[in-house]
Amino acid sequence: MTKVVSPAQSAAALTELWSPRIIGEVDDAYLKVAKVQGSLVWHSHEAEDELFLVLKGHLRIELEAGVVELDEGELFVVPKGVRHNPVAEQECHLLLIERKSTLHTGGVVTEKTRTLAEQLRPL
Amino acid sequence: MTKVVSPAQSAAALTELWSPRIIGEVDDAYLKVAKVQGSLVWHSHEAEDELFLVLKGHLRIELEAGVVELDEGELFVVPKGVRHNPVAEQECHLLLIERKSTLHTGGVVTEKTRTLAEQLRPL
């Protein structure tokens, strides 16, 4: 990636919920934006950490050890192997940083699961 | 890292210019915040990309191929091997994402260069 990106503007331009789009890369990680509302699904990524940064709104990340509440501008890294479920009561815009090998919903597949090809579609 | 972090608040708390502090990690990368004003130094990272996200203010990244101007909320990834020099006319707060192996000013050492130990000091 050699262009200037506004993650907030990219996320705002999304029209589909829970459908991350790749806006760049840094080394072996993708930068993604997502627009979410409701609940995704409990899953984990066995080999990859996952960074959530809230661009707009509020995100709750349910973990087996408790709940993390993220306001706008705050970030949290879900460690590899930790089961989690992101939940947003209201529309929430996210910047995600994930290794390129990361599967959207880990080993779980639901109707919300997006493939890498889908995440690579232009905004 | 298993705690909620506000990069903007962390950066605002810094008291020293051009002295990045590590606020977390995701896989083999560190998350850092920095408060900058003035010019750092021309350098490159031969094996690592470097992500700059402006939390506050405006950053200019001088590259041999041209100049990148970043407003608040915008990000840019300097590709590995590309010589660059960050410059801020006014105080600017940054979130940086860099591989753990990344040296602050690459193969160049100046009085502004900070070691990993210095970047690991608590805020």
C-alpha cells in the first residue's frame, strides 16, 4: 500500500454489515475496516492475534474470561487462541489488523462468514 | 496485551518528542505512540514496513519519490526499504505499527534515536 487511507471514511462507505474489507497491508498483516451491528459468532484464531480499534460507536467483545467494552478511539488485541464474540448494540465502525492467514470467523462458518476474496473486493 | 488502550490518550501523555513508547503488541508487531514536532532523520527499514496513523495534528512524510501529507485520522504505510523522513510543523501525535525487529531510525543513529529499552519504558 502506498496511498493515504482514512480508515474512518473507508468504514463509513461500507454498505454491508459484518463484511470486512481490506484497505492495506503492513508486512504480513492486513488492515481491514468493518461496519458492524448485532452479534457475530463465538470463534477463535488459534495462531493469530486480532486487533480491534473502534473508529465510531461502541463495541463489546465477549470473552470467556469476561467482557471488554471499547469506546471510540480505543483498541483491544484478542490474543491468539482466545475465544471471543464481537457485539455492537448500535452501528459501530472498526479498524482491524489481522495476519493475512486469519480466517474471518476462525474454524466456525456461518452465513456471516466472509472469504478472503470477499474481503479483497474494492470498497 | 489484554487491556483496553486509548492510543490518543497515551500519545497525549508523552512528555518527550520523537520518543516512541510501546503500548501493546499484535503478533510480531509493536503498537507505539509518539509525540513529534520538527524533523526526525532520513532513514529506512530494510526488512520492515512501517505504519503511521495520525491521532492529532498533521504529519508530512518525505520520501525520495515525493511527499505524503497525513491529516488526523489518516494512515500511510512506508514500504520496507523506502527511505523516508517524518516531519511535523506543529505538534503531532502518532500511532505506529512496526515489527518488533524495527530499529527506530533504521541504520542511522542520531541524538534522537531511541533504543528498544527506551521505547519499552512505561508511559
